[in-house]
Amino acid sequence: MSLEASVGEGLRAMGIELPQASHRLLARYLELIEKWNRVHNLTAVRETHRMVTTHLLDSLSILPYLESATSMLDVGTGAGLPGIPVAIARPRISVTLLDSSHKKCAFLEQAKAELGLANVDVVCERVESWHPQRSFSAGVSRAFSELADFVAQAGHLVAPGGRLIAMKGVYPFDEIARIPATHHVKEVVELDVPMLDAKRHLVLLEAA
């Protein structure tokens, strides 16, 4: 099965309908990761077909929780996860990819250019020291840090009424107990990612 066909199969399993052009972009994105991985070690997963589940489908599992978002900040985005898959699947959302690694930001700029992602911006800064002129309707992290650190470092970047969205593995009981009083947990959702043999939870946080 071709990579593009594998992407399409995964999307169908999740009930995500996208035009064929988006299937091609998602497959091309994984090919770019695989190419850069040979030199720069962007992700631990090396094979593109494994990336379909562990990177793409995992990233796209948050789409239902971004329905009202017009802008999204991907904190500690690394290779662009979940930001680039979200940007491809939801072109109406303005996605900012934030990472402090110049190596990873170079990849992100290349991916943005090669994939023609007009709704993506790349910022090479540390989250705690970055103070943009605008705020975001959603701030997302995927394996970036503990919840308390995420709230402390990224809370100021989310607009009033917006959300911090943290992608986690097993239910993070201990981390939730350490969340600062400035925020509260709105909901913890168990995600179902097809063909992924691991627990996934989404923690939705709002300002107190």
C-alpha cells in the first residue's frame, strides 16, 4: 500500500473526511520528516508507515476540540506535531508553530514552504520568554511538559475564553493535582486513535 493510501485508510478509520489533495500533503509531510530524520533526528519513529498512526492520526485526534478555534499555538512543536497535520486538515485555522530548537525550526520553515501552508507561521523562541502582540484561541502541547509547567509558561498566550489543550498518554492524575490555581480542568477526554496500542488522553484547561 502506498503512503498516501495508508493515510487515507487511517483518516477513514477516524471518520475524518478530507479532499484527496490533503491526503497527498499529509503523506508528503511524513516523507519530509523521514528525509530530515536521516540527518537531524527529528522524531524517534523512523518509518513513514508507522508515522501515519503515531504522528498523523494521533495529532488529528484533537480536531473535534478545535471546532471553535480560529488560531492555534503549538507549543514545543518539534517536527510540527500536531500543528502541521491540523493546519492541513483545517486550513481555516491560523497555526503558529513554536519551538526553541533552530534545527527543528529550519525543518518547519522548509515544510511550510514545500507544502504551501499559507496558514502556518514558525516562531523560534522559548515559550516562557515569547510575548507576541496577539493571543490565541487555543494553545496545544503534545508531550511538551508537565501540565503545571505548560500552564505557567503558555497560559499568558491564550485569549480570554480560549483553552489550553494538553495531549497526554495515560490519565495524568498526579500532574492534574499540581495545576496552578490560575487554571482549572474543564474536561479530560480519552482519545481513540485507530491502530495505536497506547493510552491517549486530552486535558482541556481554562483560566479560573
